[in-house]
Amino acid sequence: MAPWNYPVTRHTDTGTLEGDLRALLRDKAASLTGKEGGVLQTLIGEARHNIPLAEALTNTFVLPMRRRMEEITQRAAERGEIPPVEHADLLGDLVLGPMVSRFFLTPLPPDQVDAATATQTADRLLPFLLRAVGHTEHA
């Protein structure tokens, strides 16, 4: 299988926690609803029965997301936007989980899963993720 340009590899640094998380969520939503999303959904289903495939998916999708969240929260803590986050790597699961649930497990008609829906979903999740990392309006 040829690798594709997976958006989580983009290391956007907007200068703010909110901007970084918005970019990350939107990239994730776009990748799960585009052509790659259909392929990924199929691979996830097959990975349950195929340990090497499960390991490859973890190494390609899960671990980079966890590392990305560590970087984002570390920069935000260094800027004073949030207190340091213990176990920041687990925050990647707070990005992946809701997105996979929304786009892979929720029965949405195909005509309702487009770029606009992906962006709206990402933007709706943003306030929850900000609160999870300790961000406040006055931070």
C-alpha cells in the first residue's frame, strides 16, 4: 500500500493553543471524511484480525497524533496559555476518539459527510478539547 499525505504530519504552529488545535482538528476531520477516510475505515475493520496491520495503523496514525498533542500542549504551556499537562500524549486520543466516532460509527448519509461537515465538526469539538487541556479565556 502506498503512503498518502496524511494531514497529521503537518506541524502547524499558529502561535496559539486554540489555533493549533483548530488546525489539527480540521486536518483530522478532513482526512477521515475524504478518500483516505474510506480506506482507513476499511483498514481499521481488518486490523481487528491482523496484528501487523493493527501495529502499522498504530504507528502511522495513533502515535503521531499523540506526539503532536504533546508538542502542542508543551508549546502552549511554555507560552503560559495552560498549565503543564501530565500525560499529554493521551490527549491525542481525545482528538481521534470523537472523530472516529462521529465519522466512522455514526450513521450519516454520504451526502452529509463533506468538507463543510468535517470543518463544522472540528470547530464544534474545539471548545471541549480546549477545556480538556486546561485552557480558559483568561489564561
